[in-house]
Amino acid sequence: MNPLRIERRTLLMAAVAAALPAALPLARAAVPWPSKPVRLVVTSSPGSGGDVFARLLAPGLQAALGQPFYVENKVGANGIIANDFVVKSNDAHTVLFAPSSAIVINPFIQPKLPYDTQRDLLPVGQIGLSGIFLVANPETGIASLPDVVRYAKANPGKLSCGSWGNGSSGHLALEGLKAHYGIDIHHVPYKALSTELSDIIGNNIPMGFMDIASPVPHIRNGKLLAVGVTGTQRAPATPQVATFTEQGFKFDADGWYGVFLPAGTSNPEMVERLNQALVQVAQSADIRKKFEDQNMALPAVKPAAEFARSIQSDMKVWGGLAKLADLKMS
């Protein structure tokens, strides 16, 4: 046997063996995220505040992360349909864009959620800070909270108020208002904000709680009266509208929109990458102005861990209000 051939074969095998440890980590390395177009699932109908804000964010996220972000609306049940869709998507490229009510209220009032909010959704980042509007049809003459209280007390059980669904933050705000003043107002839940808006403008119902963006054009053109806004501050595009607290009903809970990934198919690296993209987009002066034009303040995006802690804090506030109102959905 040729000793040179044995030596060459030994050297070749040694070279392959030496290369394997370096090659194996490459084989195990995760595919960079996102590796394909991302579906941004919104809980509300086209044209609603949540839909508008998601569509404002999408181009910036695409620029930051190198993949298209397209908005898909999954409407109904105060966000449960959208949340469940994302959780069960089994796809880290399906991202949830949800209002605070769909995250911090539902667990307290919905006894049979098809998912576990804290286990199945990974908090990525908070977008925006605002209250919600109470608006009325001008024919009612209701232009302030004192007007609501006077009318309700003079006409017990005859005043109706809409919201975007049973268990929404609008619904809880109404229950808090009723409890605080001892008044009787009938709640009218809607599946879509657009339908509620049309019904208030058409005077099919006299008033309703709505998101911070949808009613703005109609307030400006006189088709709606802005009764008040919840939260800690007046909204940027409607500074003339007083807060509930300023009108005598302390209601300082702020609303927000949040971005979440499905826990089952996501990891901390994906969360961090998407959070940093949100930070980058929110720093844009153009995006901030567009948000403020839609009546939403846009503070700096918190780190994901800080956002998760603020969710826990908000759950205590809204959970307490749900308990006070003894509100449970069947």
C-alpha cells in the first residue's frame, strides 16, 4: 500500500473534521426575520383609527426591515377574532396591531377566551397614547358631560350610547360614567366603528364612545359634537375638547395601540428586531405629524420589557373598573 496515499487521505479527513465544527453552527443558524412579507393584523374595520395608524406605520416598517408589511382587518368581538387569528396563525410573520382594550380588558370580562393573552402574545412595542371620544349628534344638544348627566336624569332609561363592542374601553367608560353619576343609559354595542359612526351622524343613536381619530373630520364639519375625551391629556388635533377629568369625572386611563408577535413561533431576537424598527419609525418627524393630525400623540417607543410591565399596570386599572361595573360577557 502506498504510504503517500494513506497520508493524503488522513490529511483530507482531518481537514474535513476541522471544518465541521465551524460549519455546523451555520447550518443551525436561524433564518433572518422577516424572511417574507409580513401580515399586520388589525382588530378594527377599514378607515377606523387602528386601521389608519397601522397603514401609517407599514411603509416605515417595510423600509426598516426590508420586507413588505400589509394590513389585514379581522373585525369583531372587541379584538378577540384578530387576537385569536394571530395566536393560531403559527407564523411569526403574522403580527398583531391591537388597541389596549383588546389586551388589558378582555381577560377580565371574557370568561372563555380561546387563547391566553399573557402566554400566547409577546409584547413588542406600544404605539401612541390617547383617550377615547364621547361624541353626540348635534340634534341632541348634548355638548358636555354635564349635558349628558342632566339629560339622563331628566329622562331615565331613554338615553342610548354606542361603543365598538361589549367589553370595549368605550363600554367600560360608559359603565364607569353611569356608576359615578347614578344614571341609566342603554349601551348599544357595534361590531364596527364605521357603522357606529354612521348611526350617530344619522341620529339613529344619540351618542357614542369612539376611537380618537375617526370622528375628527365630522367634529370639524359640525356633523358631530365632541362631548369629551378620556385620558390624561387633551388630544393634539382637538385641543378645544375638554377631558372628562376637567369636566368633573376623573377618568385618567390612557389608551394605546400595541404590536404583538405570536409566542409559539417567535423568539426574543424577533421581538427586539421589530421593536427597534418601531423605535426608528416613531422617531420620524413626518410620522409623528401624521399621527398627531389623526389626533394621536406618538411618544417614544418603549423597550419590549418595559411595555410588558406597563400592560400589567394597565390590567390592574381596567380590571378594577370591570370589577366595579360587575361586567362579565356571557
